Amino acid sequence: MHPWILASLLALAAIPASAADLMDFWDTPRHGGNSFNRLPPDQVYFDALKGYGASWVRLSYDKWRPAGRDFLLGNADDYQGLAAADLKQLVAVLDRAHAAGLKVVITPLSLPGMRWSQNNQGQFDDRLWQDKRFWTQSARFWRDIAQALKDHPAIAAYNLINEPAPEKLGGLTEHAPPEQMQQWYARQQDGARDLPALYRQLLAAIREVDDKTPVMLDAGWYAAADAFSYWPAPLADARVLYSVHMYEPYAATSAPNLARQRPYAYPGSVPFAGQVQPWDAQRVADYLQQPLDWAQRMELPRSRLVVGEFGCMRRLPGCRQYLEDVLGVLDRQQLHWAFYSFREDSWDGMDYELGTAKVPWRYWQAIDQGQADPLPRQATPAFEPIRRRLQP
């Protein structure tokens, strides 16, 4: 028996039966959307997502107006405690999600020493990956969240940090071969760039006050599907989910491609990992096989894998085919997933209900004026691959 399984069984045996209830939600494939909005979502928003058939929402709050420098954190430079006004706002949003019948995965974009780049003048914040003082602050932050939210009925998991990238300035090339990733990690173990070790410290802090809520862990290198390759073992906790994001080939699916004189096409030949490679449904399936293979080696149930984000620029001609190809893999493999994104009010690039046309000026005007998104939404052909699979 794999050592982590034995540890998990012992942990389960030591807690009340009710403590495992939240993991039951994840025993069946769950489909939902991401909420990365600049304004706290209202009831109509959550009711609409539920109306399509979603069962969960991956909720980020970092774009909301904070009481201090950083929402909920107070100040990512020196965490002193949860900002009370921000917590009240977050709980109100959770109440609305619960009223709609949605489960929520709380997903911060920032931790102490790791301020989200879009809230940091566009600069990548590497302090968390250099100084373990920020690990201690991050553990206290997550302990405080768990203490405050552990009994809220909407909570389905804590996603400890969105798209961590300790490798970015640490000497590991993105999409490096597995052997190179493993050699890099061997040099980083027990240091400040040891992502699994950070997760263990955060989880231990959470478990001091909350022994039942699942946690969701993004892989490194911005949650790349190949970045679990260097993890020698999963965490010794039965209530852990492992998440990757899927935007590859990024050179084709992302916003910069729209600005090219001749955009890369999907399906087609696209730069990836230093080479121009053909990408189609089979290549998508091969790439997404990597976390599946890792989970199998680790003896993890398929139900513990999540694709927490996926998407493509809705105005690209091949976007609908890309969504079909990604979702085809996720459905065949019976994975949990959440599409990016649902009715985002600060960026229209992957808001598929808007179809394939440019948004009118009033969309951007509302952003500049801090007003609510004025555009109506509807099911469009661009949204069809997702809409069809959201239905129970």
C-alpha cells in the first residue's frame, strides 16, 4: 500500500464521520465556472450559472475593492489579520452562491509575499519563493480563513493559491522534460521554492481549526498540466484535490495571438516548449494525459483530479473546436472542471456568452466608471461546447 494511502486512512479513522461529508461532493465529476469579476457577483449572476447546470464556482475576490491595500489580506507585504469589512463582503457573496445552490471553491490570487501581478503594477512578485517568513504569514492567513469560513454551507474547498510559479525565477524552464523538472526539484527541496512543502505548511495550519474542508492544490508553473511531474508524492491528507489549468498551446489560445498579423490557428502548428508543434485533438489529449499518469503513479483516485481552468479567446476562429477537444478529454476521463470564465466584467476575452464579436464601448466605459457590466448575455454557438456539458 502506498504510504500516503495508509496515512489518509488513519486520518479518516481519527475524525468524525461527518468530517468526510465535504469530500463526498467530489466523488462525482463536477462541472462549473470561474468567477474572477471586479465587482462582487450578485444573485442574478449565481442564479444564471446554476441555471446552465453548473454545480460549483471557483471564486476569486482579488479584483474587488478592498478596505486596505489588498482584499482580505489587508496588506500582502505584512499580513496582520483578515480585513473585517472584506470578510463581511465575501460572506455575503458566499450566501448568494449558496442561495443559488452552488458550491464554492475559494481561490485567492495573492498570498503574503506574493501579490497578484495585476495588482502589483504588472510585476511578478517572487518574495514568497525567496523568504519563508512569508510562508509563516500565509499559513496564518489560511488558518484565519478556515476559522472564519469552515461552517459556511457554500464552501466546497479551499484552493490555496491560484497558479503558483516558484519555478519562474528559480531556474526551471516552462514545460521542461520530466527528468529536468525532477532534477530541479531535488535541488529545491526544503528551500523557499519547494511548492509541496509550502502546501504542507498551509494545510497543517488549516487543519488546526478545520479538519473537514477539502483543499485544492494547483500545480506549479501557473498550474501547468505537466508540472506535477516533479512531485515525488501527494500530500498525506485524504481531503486534497490536485488541479491543473489548460490553455495550451498558449501561443494560439491567448490574447496576444489576436494581435498577430497572421494568428496561429487551432488546429495547426503552434510554438510550444521551444518548438513549433502540430496541435489538434490528439495532441490536447496527449498533453492532458500527463497529470493522469502522475495520479496513477501516486495511486490517487481519478476523482481527486481537477481542471480548475481552461479556455481560449472567444474571437479566434478555432476556439469552439478547441473547447470541444479539451472537454472531450475531460469528459472521457471523468474529471472535475471549471471553465474560464463566467460573465467576467473586467475582460471579455473568454466570456463565451458574448459570441465572437467585439464588445461595444459601453462595456469598457462601465469598467472605467466602476459601474456594473451593462451587456446582456445569452447562449451562443461559442458557448455551446460548455453549455451542453454543464447540463446534468
